[in-house]
Amino acid sequence: MAKGWPEHLFLVGCGNMAGQMLNRWLDCGLDPSRVTVLRPSGGPVADGVDVVTTYPQALAHGTTVILGMKPYQVADVAAQLAPLCHAEVSMLSILAGTTLGDLRARFPATGDIVRAMPNLPVGMGQGVVALYTDAHTSPSGRANMEALLGPLGLSEWMADEALFNRVTALSGCGPAFLFRFVDALSRAGEAIGIPADQAARMAMATVQGAANMAAAAQVTPATLADQVASPGGMTREGLNVLDADDRLLTLMTETLEAARDRGEAMARGD
Ligand SMILES: NC(=O)c1ccc[n+]([C@@H]2O[C@H](COP(=O)([O-])OP(=O)(O)OC[C@H]3O[C@@H](n4cnc5c(N)ncnc54)[C@H](OP(=O)(O)O)[C@@H]3O)[C@@H](O)[C@H]2O)c1
């Protein structure tokens, strides 16, 4: 594999999420002639990328298959795709709730299979991707997936597949929670008298700058917050409100618990 790119990439489905991943890979230099996308609409994806509506006769050695359709379509897809898979084909699945055991059962001849849970900022190279695989995946297979996913942002291997639904609550749903926070910061600014448009711009830039600062800091965000809050000052007074009775921590814990519980209910088919 040259420069971390698979010899061939075969995407089954290329909608919101797989499309973000592919756009990022192309932006980072993936040769589009190595990519084939299967999508029922047959709509174009990107310059130079081959789009098909039916499965090819065979998958070449060194192909990495990305499962990017909806999870409920896995049985239909497997009926046509599994006969094409062999030991020299690797698979990356982003199907929420579809376990590695299920994938191994549906695609038994496939070599390395890795489950991934990306979030939407992968399209900007600032995403988070949770990963899980089993002992059937070779060390080089893991390394190849890490190389492929590197341009998308932070990748984290999960030791236990049961954690997948929980990390989905954190990093998968996390962007929406942060959008709410930025909106609340902006509206709170408006509530204390700052013009709405200025409050919106300043809230957004504050969150962006502070996130970058925290990411670059040598200390934890918790320590950073205390370092920038002098005793008796304005920041400390504001933090006292967030910290009272662990108010913010309780709110975030309840938020993640609700998302986690919904994920578990959906996995049960509720
Ligand atoms: N969206 C997220 O934030 C997110 C986050 C993590 C994981 N995921 C996972 O990503 C997957 C896709 O979600 P999405 O939001 O990207 O969905 P989406 O935008 O609806 O895209 C679905 C894609 O699947 C294609 N497709 C439909 N029927 C198919 C079939 N029978 N065989 C092969 N491809 C088929 C569609 O083709 P056309 O383009 O022709 O319509 C489309 O390209 C899901 O499994 C989801 O669990 C999503």
C-alpha cells in the first residue's frame, strides 16, 4: 500500500458519511482512479471516481471495501457482495449497530474486517473515528486501516466492542451537543445585552479558539479552566455557576446517557 492508500477502494453506498470520508481522502491525494462507488442512484460522486449501480464480476487483490449504506441493507448487500470477497480483500464498516461478529458471519471469506464509527468533521480532517476489530485481523491489516483513517482525524481503537455505542454517544453525537452549546453561549450573550449578530460571531470564534488552545495545551482542560480563572475575578464567578452541584457535569452525563440508551434501544429494534 503506497502512502497509506489501498490499491483499490470500493465504496458500497456513498451518502452523507462515506461521502465526507471520501472527499477528505481525495483532498489528501487519493488517486480517484483507484476508487469505485456503488450507489443505486448512479449519481456522480467526484471527478475521476467510477460510479456503478451493479456489482463488479470480482474484487481485485488489495481492495478495501467500505460499507457505507444503511445498516438495515446489510443482508441485501451481503447476498451480492460476500461471494466477491476473499482473503486479500479488507473491509471497513461504518454501519451503526452492526457487530463485527455479524460482519464476519455475512462476509466469511473476507480477510481483515474493521468496524468504525466516524463523526461528521472527518470531512475536514478533524473527525473522531472509533475502531474495533478482532484477532482475525492481522497486525498489518490494523496498520493499513490506521493509515487510511489517519487523514480523517483522531482514531481510537476500542478494547471492547460493547463500548461502541457509548463512544457514539460521545463523539458521534458530540458535534450536535457542541452546536447547542455555541448557540446557548450566543443567546446568553444576547440575554445580557450584546447585539445578537455580534454575540453569535463572538461565541463561535470563542469556542473555536478555546478548543484549539485546549488541544495545544500541556495541561488538561479542567486545569486550564482553573488557570485562567483568578480568585475573585469574573471568570471564577462564572465558573462557580457551572460548577455548583456539578451542574454542567450532571447535564453532560445525562445527555450522554440518554443518547447511549437510545442507541441500545435501537439495537434491540425498539
Ligand atoms: N450520518 C452520520 O452522522 C453517521 C455517523 C456514523 C456512521 N454512520 C453510518 O453511515 C451509514 C450511512 O449513513 P448516511 O447518513 O451516510 O446515509 P445516506 O446519506 O442515506 O447514504 C446512504 C448511501 O447508501 C446508498 N444505498 C442505498 N441503498 C443501497 C443499496 N441497496 N446498496 C448499496 N448502497 C445503497 C445510497 O445510494 P444513493 O447515493 O444512490 O442514494 C447512499 O449513497 C449508516 O450505516 C450509518 O449507520 C452515519
